[in-house]
Amino acid sequence: MPAGRFVLLDVALAQDAEIELPAEVAHQVRDVLRASLGDTIHLLDGRGATYPAEVVALDRRHVVVRVGSPRVRTADFPVRFVLCQGMLKATKFEWVLQKATELGVSAIQPLLTERAVAATEMTGEARQRRWQRILAEALEQCGGDRLPELGTPRPMMHALAQMPPGALALFPWEVADASPLRATLGEAVAERGGAHAIAEVRIFIGPEGGFSAGEAALAQRHGALLVTLGSRILRAETAALVAITLALDAFGALDAAPMR
Ligand code: SAM
């Protein structure tokens, strides 16, 4: 079967059950993934469980699968990685949603910041549904186990004030004469006694117009660590990818051999 054999199916699944797939999922399996009778697909519940499922019946109207024994992962990584992303133009923001999901962030919190792009495009429920679909498609493509939690756009203050115990906040700011992200992260982890003491790494990335000095000062007052991503000014979407990758790698989260 071609790559991308993972399908998100948010229904209660039981081993050895034979289930008829909902119409839109049946279409995806039959017409997009081009599954055949006897093929195995992998059903994701989006909350950590993956079920191999054999296609036992398939025609133009129905696809029935027999559910196998699940593989459940308590968490993708030992640490939660949360991206707090300043609002960007729609296509850029959606690109960040997709890449952050592929990389395995636990949550994405859109930020309303002083210089964020006015949300002129789709807003409210319709936009959240579109964003959720982007997360789901990215999870199916990469075979991840957990959908990132997706917040609704909130002021940055909210993301700073809501930091859980054991959280570590990184604030990449191209204006600051700060230490590199990896070095800063390594020092912070050592100061706290080791990686086990870190429950969450929260990464703040600004909008196209960047963070203001006032926002950087506010973040520092809440314990966020200013870091640099190098001497070049990266686009927000590039910065998000770089910061997430550096943080994941610092915790060995990119070392895991594929568990498929
Ligand atoms: N002030 C920038 C400019 O002059 O174009 C715009 C900000 S940049 C496009 C968007 C965000 O990416 C920044 O708010 C920051 O979070 C991050 N960023 C980009 N380059 C960075 C760097 N070299 N070091 C740290 N953060 C960076």
C-alpha cells in the first residue's frame, strides 16, 4: 500500500471487532489510499492508540475492516512541547500547524500579539474546524499517535500566565543579544536537576512583524528565557520549525527509532 496508510478515526475501537467505516473514511481508504481487500491500514484514535485493521470487505459503497490489537503510546515524548505562535497570514499559519504536527508538538496556542496579522480571513468556528482538519491530515500523513491540542487565539499574556509547574518557556527574539536556544535550554535543564524535572517546553514565536520590546519584557517577567536562533532574521514559520526541532532534539525526541 502506498505511504500514508494511517487513518484518523475518532470512534471507540475494540480488538477483533468488524466495523464499517464512515462514508468519508471509506472514501479515503478506498479512493485516496487505494486500499484493496486484505490490505492492512492503521487506525489512529488521535489520543495515543494505533489499531492495525485488515480490509475484509470493500466495494463502491462500503469498506469494512477487522480491528487488530492496539499499540498504545502513553505519550509521544517524555516532555510536552507547546508552540505559542503569533497569528500569521492564513497560508503561513496553516503551514506551521502542519509542520508542528508532523514534528510532534503536544499543543499549539495561537497568540494575539501587538503586531499580529489582523484575522481578516476566516474566523471563529469555521477556522478552528479547518485548522483541526489540517492537524488530522498531518497526523495521518506522518503516522503520529496524538493530535496536538489546538487552542483558540488568545493574548500572549494568557499563554504566559497559564504555564504549568515544571514548564520552561523559550522566547526566540531576533532583537536580543541572547544565547543560542540549545545552550540556553541545556543550562536551564541542568539548573533544574535534569530533563526529568521539565514537564513542558513552551516556545513563543512572533508574528510576521515580530514581538515588541514590551512583549519580550513581559515574557521575561514571567520567567521566559530569551534565545537567539542565529544571526539571520528568519521568517516566523521558519523560526517555529527551527525552534521546535532544536527543542525536540535537545530531549532526544528525534532519536526514537520508528515504532511501526
Ligand atoms: N523583526 C523581524 C523583522 O525585522 O523582519 C520580524 C520577526 S520574525 C519574521 C518572526 C519571529 O521569528 C520573531 O518574532 C522571533 O520569534 C523569530 N525569529 C526570527 N529570527 C530569529 C532569530 N534570528 N533569533 C530569534 N528569533 C527569531
